[in-house]
Amino acid sequence: MTTTSEKDFSIYFQPPSLKDAKKRGKEDINVHYSFEIPDEMIGFGNDKTYMIRTYGCQMNEHDTETMKGILEQLGYTATDDKHEADMILLNTCAIRENAEDKVFGELGHLKTLKRENPNLILGVCGCMSQEESVVNRILQKHGFVDLIFGTHNIHRLPHLLKQASFEKEMVIEVWSKEGDIIENLPKKREGLKGWVNIMYGCDKFCTYCIVPYTRGKERSRLPQDVINEVRELARQGFKEITLLGQNVNAYGKDFDHIDYRFGDLMADISKIDIPRVRFTTSHPRDFDDHLIEVLAQRGNLVEHIHLPVQSGNSDILKKMSRKYSREHYMVLVDKLKAAIPDVVLTTDIIVGFPGETEEQFEDTLTLVQEVEYDAAFTFIYSPRDGTPAAGMEDNVPMDVKKQRLQRLNDLLADIGLRKNKALEGQTMEVLVEGVSKNNPDMLSGRTRTNKLIHFAGPASLTGEFVQVRIQQAKTYLLTGEMVKEETASVS
Ligand code: 5AD
Ligand code: SF4
């Protein structure tokens, strides 16, 4: 047995390596069902409070639910007041530089707090902790941080916390290459809507994107584990679930013992008695006909598809390594519209990719016009250390990129408004989410297509499905009047 202090140190000082994270081994994916709180950590958080600040995507939001679940099993309770917290975790996002700037800004503020309360445990986790440059910067400039752990180390939180409470040194554990799946982690979910991971990681390696390095290789949860979790959420009364993965259409590609893909999973989930099922994010490359056929059956599978295009120009798509052309994308869009005529399509678009010309940008504008997206997330390209695009020559000035973003957003707003206006007079099924934040007399809810809608009604309807006639449409908000209450919504 090796129990030298050197060995102990090496366990808890594992910095990340983007180079290792890039390697995709052939080793098996192991599913572990053995998570439990170690005996010596039971009650560790009794009488203590925690706060987690989450940045970035739904995957991070859901990881936060897992960390909350673990901390509450340790005995911790949640607080919103950072002055009161015994532990603060920043669950970070690395997708663009401004996401990272926010976290470093927050660390600056937290330094004072740590000085006032030296017993406070301060941790950094999420995608940024997978980057060497970030870990080095924290080591050099933010030495007051107690704990850094990576996206593959969440299940190790009880051990790491113990270590961080007793060690003077910063505890760092970031596994760079990980192909395992940890089942039965506790999760603290709140509200009417639940997220369910169906797969982890990404093997697409789009040239601008850091995610394949920070989240590891593509690995799918076993169908039965996903289905059991969805059944349990239905039993608990959740009204809507969103299936999560960086690239959900690659679901099942890594199974060698069964032939079971995303379309099969959706078909099985459509039989579960949960009113609404969404998924995000899909990649156009792996969106197959079987999946379209299954989605066209509707039922609890909603008619909203988020289908990131990134650019409308085939040369830029090639430089991005998206593995489809504009034409291929349009064929897919046409198939979707033919199978689901009222489908609502939304997308992600990057402007100002290295070397993007005015003509290439205009191809994005014409594609947006052809597809008629209801909404989109739009971004200015942000170079990420260690990705291939960061080494490409970029001759597009920042003010041109900003103008392109503005032109694109103006076009999207026009189309969004036009599409919403077409809904005026129609009656739609709405899931009531609660009283509107801005107006206590109004309720706020969402249509199946995820459009936000306000209408008058009693707060007691929260969590119910109602029928609402649309009276007025704006770009990002519909207003209407309730026609009648509904009790069931699964057809
Ligand atoms: N710069 C700008 N946007 C990016 N995205 C991913 N990486 C970058 C980057 N380096 C965008 C893509 C993706 C969304 C989640 O974030 O549009 O779909
Ligand atoms: Fe990033 Fe591309 Fe993977 Fe999406 S599919 S997470 S953009 S590498």
C-alpha cells in the first residue's frame, strides 16, 4: 500500500492538459453505479451553507443541480447571500472570452469576502477549469482560491471538499481524458421542468470550439438509465423535460452491443406520460430520417427544433469543420418543414469567423431569410486557445464583426416579429410557469414551441396547461387571453 504524502499530493494536484483532452482512445466506456457519500463525510455540511453561481449552457445548469444534490446529501443548505455562505462554487463556461472575463471579474470581488472570512471555501469548477491557461492564471493571480476541479470530477466533490478544508495548498483535480459515465448521482431539481442528460462530451471538433476538449469524448447513457430517469420525473409530476447533450443526434453511435439511436430513444420516450419533451442541441450532420419520422408523430414531442447552422456559406462551414454544406442543411430544413409544417426552427450563428468576407456573411443573411428562423443565438467569433481556428489568419476588423452582428440581429428581429404576428388570433396550449415578474396581474407561460406568453389569470393555475388566444405579438413576447383551462395535454 502506498501512503506517502507525495502520492496523496499527486492525487489532488492534477492540472488539466488540452493536448491530452484531444486524444480519443479506443478504450471502453465504463458506466459506474457506485456513487455514495464516504462514511467519514456524512454530516460534513451540517449547519453550513453553500452558494453555486452558474455560467453558460444548460449542461452547466444541470451539473449545478448534481452538485447541489451532492452538497445537500452532505448536510449543506443553500443560501443566496454570499456573505453568509460557508462555501461558494463558480461553475464556469469557456465557450467565449467574455464568459471567462465575467468569472475573473467575480473572483476579484470574492477576494474581499475571503479576506473577511478565511474559513470560506472558494471553488472553481466547470469548463474553464479544464484549461491549463486558466488554472495557471488562478494559481498566479488568485491564490486565495481553495479548490479547482474539472467537469469529469464532479462525483469526487465530497473527497475534494474534505481535502480543501484541511489543506493549506490549493486543491486541484482536473482529469483531462475521461470516457466514463457516473450514474446515480443525486440531483436537486426545482420547478416544473427537468433536464436529463442523454450523452456527454463531443467528438465533432468544430475548429472554433473548446467543448470537445473540456467535456471529453462522446459517450451515451444506456437507454434504460435515461428512460428510468424520465419515468421517475413523470411520476414526480414534472411537466416538461429537455434531453441534453452537446450533440444529441450522435446518441448511441458509441454503442457496440445494441443498434439504438436518438430516433429510437425519442420513440420510447414519446410513450412515457410526461406532457412535453424537448432536446438540445442537435447537429445537422447526424439528423436522420428516422428521427424526423418519430418527431412528426408529435404527441409529447414538441414541434420546436434548435438546429445550429453557424454560417450560411459552405466554404466557411468547411473551415469550421461542420461537416455539412449550406445545401445539405437546406435539404434537412425542407424535410423537417414537409414532415412538421408548423415546426419552429431556432439556431446558433457565429459572425466574423477568421477571413469571413462580406459575400460569405451575406450568404448567412440569405440562409436566415430562406429558413425563416423564429429566433437565434448570435455570436461574434471568439478565438479559444488550443483550437485550430485560433491559429487561422483573421483579417476581419472588430468593428466590421460588430456591424455584421447588428445587421444579422436586425434581420432576425424582423422575421421573428413577422412569424409571431402570424399567430395573432390563434389559440395555443400554454404551460403556466407562474406570475409574470413585471406584472402581478399577469401569468407567464410557454407554448409548445417555447414562445413566451403573458395573459391574465389566477396564480393557482401555475403548473397547469391552459388554452390562450393570442391577441398581440411582439418580437420576443406574445400577449393573449385565456380561453379555457385544460387538464391533460398528451395526445
Ligand atoms: N466563438 C463564438 N461562438 C462560439 N460558439 C462556440 N464556440 C464559439 C466561439 N469560439 C457558439 C456556437 C455554438 C454555441 C453554443 O456557441 O454557435 O453553437
Ligand atoms: Fe462545439 Fe461543434 Fe461539438 Fe457543438 S458540435 S459542442 S459547436 S465542437
